[in-house]
Amino acid sequence: MLTQNKVTREELETKLNSFQDDIQGLIADRSEQIRMIKITSAIVALLGAFLVGRRSGKKNRSVIEIFSSKGN
């Protein structure tokens, strides 16, 4: 014969609150990691754009030489 144990409201609330606390802790940890990854990738992207722009600026720069014939 099977005996059924009834679950009380307090037991159910305790288990659900425990589960919710565990999930919220995991989400908080992950959100910090995701935030750091976003900040790092933004810095890398800005640095890359700066270096590419700097390099292209050096390529297109022209040099103008002025010769003077007075000093000979």
C-alpha cells in the first residue's frame, strides 16, 4: 500500500524561496561577468579604431619640401 505524504504550504514556500535565491545569485554573478566582457570589448574596439585611423592618416600625408635659392 502506498502512503502519500502531503506537502505543507510552508515546505513548498521554503523550497521555492531557496530555489529563487540560488537562481538570483547565479544571475548576479553572470551579469557582472557579462558587464566586464562588454567594457573590455568596447575598449578594444576603440583602441582598434584609433590605431587604424592613425595608420591611414600616416599613409596619406604628403611631404612638401621648400627649396630656397638665396643661400647658395
